[in-house]
Amino acid sequence: MTPQVLQRFARLDERLEAVLALLHTGTHADIGSDHAKLPLRLIQTGRARRCIVVELNPGPLALARRNVARAGLDNQIDVRSGNGFSPLHPAEADSASITGMGAGTIAGILRRAEEGVLPPTLVLQPNDNPAPIRVWARESGYHLTDERLIDGYWPYPVLRLLRHPGPDLAYQDLPLAAALRYGPHLLREAGPLLAARIQADVLRLTPLAAPGRTAQLELDAAQDALKVIEP
């Protein structure tokens, strides 16, 4: 691999660097990979032995193949055309990532995956409120083992899920609606980025709230979250 190619793929943006930091795996699948920069970095840093890139759209698919070829990593990164997890075989991947999509879209991709295809470790970076992903995880036997909030154009959440039996103790002793909306680990950390987001939600939702409205439920969750981070 030439120094120019290494330099070209040496850096990711902060949200993808956060995803990278939560992975150390054998075979990793990046779903909706777009440019394949995350799989390239996983191989280059030794955080994965093999990667599968899945992309549905022809333009990004061609870009991913071109980037992998330029990096000389065709023997370690397999680029496949397809939708969600459909190009994967059961138990083929040890981990998977989905980044840069809405949380509802990500949850839908996970729900549509055929039995046995989802790997035990998932790292997900939605572009909006991750509550649908947290709900899916609790229903589907995945525990939330780590989550981070990355400052950017807006705060980007990054979640690490691990398949595990039994209830997820991350939610223990927390108001459930607040934990699903803002994240149990993030609430316990009570970082300034999360605090600013919760306070902004309270200001935005207060004039909209009324009994029976969705805004009231969201405001209740935000106020409960404030009680956790500002006891």
C-alpha cells in the first residue's frame, strides 16, 4: 500500500472515529457503507481481520469498490451489493455497524434481518434520537454496553450493543422513558453535551406540552432526565 493511499484513508470524522474505537473484531460488516472508509480504517489499524461492505445504491457501491481497490485491500474487504443484512450468511460476521442513518431506519434494517444473520456485536450511529434502537435492543436480546455523544453538526450518538440473555441492567434504577430517549450510560455520565441537549428539549417542549400530546410525554422524559443528571 502506497504512503499516499495510507494518508488518504488515515482519518475519519469524529463520529466514525468513535465507532472505530468501539470495535475490535474478527469479521466485521459495515451496512450502508457508502465510501467504505470505516472498513478500510478497521483493517489498516488491525481492529478487524476481515470486512464485508454492503451498499445498495450503485454510485456509493462503485465508490466503495474503487476505494478498496486503491488501498490494495481486496483480499480482506469484500464489497457486496444488497439491502441491509441480506447479502450476509448466518454467523458470517462477528460484528456489524450502521452509521449515518435515522434511528427508525436503522431499527427497521435490524428488524428485517433474517434469523441467525445479525452478529453478536453491533455499533450503531444514528443521525437522530436513538430511542427506536434502544427499544429494539431491549426487545431483541441486545444489551447496551457503551454509548457516546459526539459533538458535530449536531450531537451524534454512538451505541454499542452486545447480544446477551436476561434484562439489560443498564436501565436499572432509571426512569425508563428518559433512559430510552437520552441513554442510560449517558445519563449516568451527565456530560455537558447531554445536559445542553436535555435543557434545550425542556425549553422547546414546554410551550408545546399539554395533556394527551406527544410533546407532554417528551417533556416529562426530559424533566426526569434533568433530575438524574442534576440531583
